[in-house]
Amino acid sequence: MGIEDIVAKSKEALTDERIDQVAGAVKGVTSEDVDAQVDTVAEQAKKLND
């Protein structure tokens, strides 16, 4: 399995929906002070996932 295969499998697993789920889980266990930063990171992850 080459690096290309690993990247392809990662992109398949890391959908925008999954990113939103992870962001929601993080926001559920952190204070509201970091919600904006979590949202920013999630949006960047979605852009990089395209």
C-alpha cells in the first residue's frame, strides 16, 4: 500500500459530515470559548478535503 492509497482511503473516511461530527464532539466537551476556533478548523479541513 503506497502513500497514494493511504491518502485516498483517508479522504474517503474524512467526509464533510464526519468533520462536522468531530467538531460537534469537540465542542461538546470544551468551553464555549473555543467554539469559534473549532468551527474555523472544521471549515479549513473541509476546504482541504476537496
